[in-house]
Amino acid sequence: MAYAIEGTTGPWEVVVGLEVHAQVISQSKLFSGSSAAFGAEPNTQVSFVDAGFPGMLPVINRECVAQAVRTGLGLNAVIHKVSRFDRKNYFYADMPQGYQISQYEHPVVGTGIVEVELADGSVKQIGVTRLHLEQDAGKSLHDQHTTKTFIDLNRSGVALMEIVSEPDIRSPEEAGAYLRKLRSILRYLGTCDGNMEEGSMRADVNVSVRKAGEPYRTRCEIKNVNSIRFVMQAVEAEAARQVEVWESGGEVRQETRLFDSNRGITRPMRSKEDAHDYRYFPDPDLLPLVLEQSWIDALKASLPELPDAKQARFRSDYGLTQYDAAVLVAEKATADFFETVAKGRDPKIAANWVTGDFFAALNRAGASIETSPVSAANLGALLDLIVDKTINGRIAKDVFEAMVETGKDPAAIVEEKGLKQVTDTGAIDAAVDAIVAANPDKVAEYRSGREKLFGFFVGQTMKAMAGKGNPALINDTLKRRLA
């Protein structure tokens, strides 16, 4: 989708690259045996390695490496059999070692591709430059005391995958689509939970602007943006700021900035460091990481079906539209829920119920599929009651709402409330006769050519039968009676 910032000198192209920090799902940290679980009391999951005590040696966590390789394979990326950990030297109060163990020149994963679908239906490939492993810093707490900052080292040493994109992104929409797709892939793989609210996935947003055909201009990095919506807003705000600077005769300085979501602006944080400022050198306590091809192959063979493959299968096997398939595969839990509902049933009807009434109910309740009061088995059972004509589609809506409220089986609700569909032709004939007899003027109008009145008669009959009449039988009976 074409997107440009319009300035006084004409349109400017926006150039964006994202550095996504994704917390690895593992029981323990990257170089220590401390728990990596979220939510523990401050400083209760800290080893001597995490606290930077002298003489404490890091030991690589095999599962964290496996998770990085799985992610690389899921991104169709090159897996480097030999990689290396370096020390990246800088001082943060919440990084007790005074350096971060990271991968710089020799990452475990190289170039890959993320394919995204945009709102206009087009598909775009966004390149991945690299994925490297590194340890996270601790957390500074500024709201615990009026004059002091507290430090929580629980997060110190937790394994991160830094996934760096090529500067292929050209709009806020593309940035959002890339992040949504990347998060979906990570969740399918089980390598990161993608929970941006808890900080387990966050993005550094690199933004620059240029005129068409120009080489890249100076970029700025917006640090630690923790929601997809904020990333999109940060791209728009920073691009507009840079256009204004360039057009006023100034120059954009390479710097690190923060996004103020309340004011919708970016503000300077510090001048941007270059690689030489960090004094990278190979970590003397860690040997190069050497992977066997057989181990990589085994990881590849164990990968689950990923979103793109699942979407293609949903379209071919279930006959779903591209839109419905894309919506249903966005989250693995949603795809699994749909397949349970659709098993042995009409998949298009199942998709309509899942993406329609079911999603609407989740949104109203602020619930997720995992906490939904309506199980996939029960939603499927509701569709069976419609197919076998126990209830009609109108009554099914009421039964579904009762399922949402109570969590009960649909058959039990139908029995309790006496909602079984009336298929007795005698009862339907009687209801139709009563409606026709009560509306002679409308009968005359209908017979004189106002065929749209047919809906009126259907509605009145359904109302008289408390919505429980069989719609097909009512239609047939009315057609005969009004003819």
C-alpha cells in the first residue's frame, strides 16, 4: 500500500527497519540455572552469574540455542553451524556485569524472510537480516520510592532473541503487519509467548525518510516500544518529525529516542552509539557455538505446521476465503478451535460462527479462547442441533448467548428452556391461518403484486410461534396459503 509523508517540497518515502527483542521460552536463563518465569517477587530468581559476581562463569543453555534455531527455521533463514558470543560493553544500573553477552559478527541465524498480507490484499516479503542470542538486562523500578530507583534482577540473564529486519518496511501498516506475523510465527513455534504487555516481546524502531530515488538518509532509533499500535504510531510521528527537520533546512542527527504514547511524539534519549562504542570482543569464558547438521535437521523435522502452510491448507481443504483463513490461522489456539468445530461439519458454517458470534462474545467479555466459557466441542454440538433441525438458526443465537452466560451444553439449554423447533405441520398451519386471517388487507396487497410483504407474514408467524417454528416449513405453508 503506497504511503508517503507529504511535505512542502513534495512526498517523502518512509524507511523502517525493526529490531525485535523476543524473550525465549525456556525454564532457565541463557547462562545460568535461575528460573526465567515471569511475575516472581523481585530479586528471587537471581544467581551469582546473573548478579555479576566476580569469578562466576556462564554456561550456555542448550534449550535456548534450540529455540533460536527453531525460530530461524520458521523464518526460512540460514542457520549458521558456527557462531560466537561477544561482550558488548556499556554501563546500565540494571546490568551488574557492566557488559552484555551477545552475538555480534557471528550470529546463530542469518538471512530469512517474513511474508505479510496487507489490508489491500497484497503480499509483501520483508527480509530478516539476522537473529542473534543475547542476555536481557534487569529492570529499573522508578515508582517504588520518591527519590530512589530500585533494581529487580529477576530478568537479568534471561535469554533474548534479537530479530533484525532489513529496512524493507515502508509504512506504519507494514510495520504492524510484520510484527503481527512475526509474533504469530513465534507463538506457533513455541519459542516466545509474544506478550508485549509483559515485555517478553518489544521492538526498537529504526526510522528514516528520503525522497524517491535517493540513498538512505540518517536514521533514528525509537527504543523499547511495547505494543504494535504504539510501533505504528511511533513510525508516523518520527517520520513526520524528520520531514519537518529536513524541510526547515536542518539535519536529522543519529540518535536514540523514546516514544511518548500520551502525546504521540518521540523525544531524544541519547546520541546513537556505533558498534565501536561498545568495544565488542569475543567472550573469553565461552567457546564458539558449533552445531551439528543432524541436530538442526531433527529440530526442523519437529516443527509444527506454521501460519502460511496452515492458511493454504484451510483454503484448499475447507474451501475458506483468503480473509477467513487468514483470520483463523493468526493464532494457533484459534486455528485449533476452528478445526475442532469444523470436524465432520460444514467448514464454512463453522468459520462463520467462530469469526462471527464466537469472536464477538469473546470481545464483549474481554476473554481469550483459553478462558472462553464456550468450548469448541459445545459450539460444534450447537451446529449439530441446527443441522438435525432440533432448533432453527434464530433460536441457535439465543442458545449460544445462554452458553456464553452459563457454559452449559447446548442440548441441556434447549431442553431446560423448551426451545425445540416446531416441525408439526398442523401447528404451523394453524399459526399461518391465524396470521392470514388477521391481516386481510395485507393479503390483498400481496396478491396484487407487493411480494415484499412475504417477509412480513414470515415474521408474524415466527413471532406467534415464539421463534420456534421451522423456517422452511413456514415459508412453504405461507406460499401455498397466500397463493
